[in-house]
Amino acid sequence: MIIEKPSIQFVHEFDGIAALAEIDTAARTCYKSEGKITVENFGNVAKHCIDKGHTSVLEHVQLSFVLKMDQGVLRELTRHRHASYSVESTRYCKYDKGVRFIEPIEFEKDSYKYAAWKDACAASEKAYTEMFNAGCEAQEARSVLNLSVACEMRFSINVRSLRNLLALRCAKGAHTHIKEIFIPLLLILQEKTPYLFDDIEYDHTFYDKYLSDDRWREYISKETTDEGWETVIEGARHRFAR
């Protein structure tokens, strides 16, 4: 049994200033003020659109992440529209080297709750292994896996839809496990770009208990998934050159 924590990894390095420029210049098309952008007024039109609720211009920028989460979070997250999901499939992936489970943040490790959760995961893994030994395929054996089973997902979403998602999933009433992922994402996005996410609130009680003192940064990968692609991409350019 492998116990892991959820995580967020940007697919590409996110340049918040460039993203704001894309939105600002798109918004200026509506006012025919494209040539009037300066360092001093940079982002003002985009901010005005956000303040007034004219947020269609935010759809010009899309972000992509690889998220690691449990199956319960996956079920909630895929309810959001205007996003693209490519999910690790328990139907085709065979976990014969150990099932990965996402550790519940709300249980103290020396508590009965944590012990009961860990025992349930161990029983789930044992039943999964036994079903394989009995000749089951992955899509059959997965029926005994619980909601704590980890999965990775490529997740792409435009800024307008992401703002809506963050407002809902960082709020006090959101599930603990989904706040554990999206409050850190909100905080890093607020650091990386002005205006676009500044007005979104989050559950400060949850933050103070689980994410304060920069603990939220532990959820953000320092690497992007596109690192190492350069050689392959350059080779492909030559292959497909006309």
C-alpha cells in the first residue's frame, strides 16, 4: 500500500503577466483602444471587465495542470463544465506493485479514525490483489477499490471557468479534500498574476488549520510537465518539415 498526498503540477510555466496581457488586449478590442495600452494602465481594462461581470474575455487564456487526487475529489471536479479532463483509468491501469491511496488531511495519524481508514485501504488492496490472482482483469478488480484511491488527471480550463471553480471549491462549504487542492492553487495564481484571481475568497479557518506557514506550497510542484519535451519537439519539427 502506497500512501501519498495530493499535488498540483503546471503543465507549462504560467506567466501571469503574459496571461493578463492576452486578456487586456482582447478586452481593448471591444473599446478600440488597443494602441493606448501603457505600463501604467496595463491590466486596467481586464480588471474593469471583471469588476463589471463582463468575463467572457477571460476565456482567451487557458491553463493546464496535472492534478493528483482521490477518487472522491475526481467525482466532484468533473461536474464543472467548460474544462477538459484526461484521467488515469482504473479500468486499464493495473496496480500490481501496490495501490496508491491519498492520505486524508483531516485525520490525525495517531487517531482511531486514521487507523480505521488505513485498515480499510489495506483491505481494499488485499481484495484487489486477490481478484487479480483469481484471474480478473483490471476493470473487474477495480470494483473493490475505495474512494481514497489516487489518480492523476490532466486538467485544462479557461480563466473564466477556473474563477468559478475556485470560488466554489475554496469556500467554507466545500469538501475538505477539494479545498486541500484548490486553495493552494488559488494562492499560487494570486502570486503569479495581478487582478485575475484577487477577488476570490477562501476558507481561512481551513487555511489556518492545515495550510498556514507556507504549508500550502508543499502541494505545488516546482517542475512543469513540459520539461524535457524540447528534444522530442525539435526532432518532430524536422520530421514533419515541408
